[in-house]
Amino acid sequence: MVPKQALDLDQIRQAMASTNDLFNKEVFEKRNFAAFDNIYTSDARILPPGVPMISGREAIRNFWSDLITSSDATSAALESVEVTQAGDGVVEIGNATIDFKAAPTLDCKYVVYWREENGRWKWHVDIWNRNS
């Protein structure tokens, strides 16, 4: 029999995979920036490399839409390496590959602190760095 905690974490991982898939398919492929409502919590923060922390879903939406549009990014494949429960949330460590129409692929590593909001698991704190 699977312990309850492991079963819950498996369900959370499936929900996380669904959210990560939205990031790639809706945001990068379709340019549907309204999808951020289902990706980031309302009071989320991101810590992009080389710029100050950005707080709130609207500011995060503006950051990503500007970045994706200006760089002509076409996809973002996210791969979880480790998922650990932490308090009322979950910490994910992973790797990302971002593709562009006219630039080399960008390989990154990331850490996301996830929280459940309105019945959906979403990114609450998001930080990433490019690999050299």
C-alpha cells in the first residue's frame, strides 16, 4: 500500500506537470499570456537573472510577454529533477530548455516554490539561471 504522503505528492506532481505544460504550450507556443493566471499565484514573485525581483502576476505577465516577444522564443521545455514537500507548498528543482527562432537554444536550471491557489498548483516563487 502506498503511504498517503507519497500518493499526495504523486498527485501534486501531475498537477505541476499540467501547469508546466501550460507554460510551454499556451505561453510560448500560442502567445496566450492570459494563461499566467493559471501558472503563477496572484502574489507570486520571480527572480530573473540580472534584474530586480518582480512581484505580482500582472508584472510577471508583462516581464514574460516582453521577453518572449522581443527574443522570438518558441518553446520552453521544463524537466523536474526533484520535487519535495515544504510546509504548505512544494519545491521543484529542474532544468529548462528554451528555443528561439533565430538564436541558439538556452539551457537553464530553476527552482520553483509551488503553492495551491483556487484548487490549482501554481508557481509562487520562481528563480532561474542559465547554464554556461
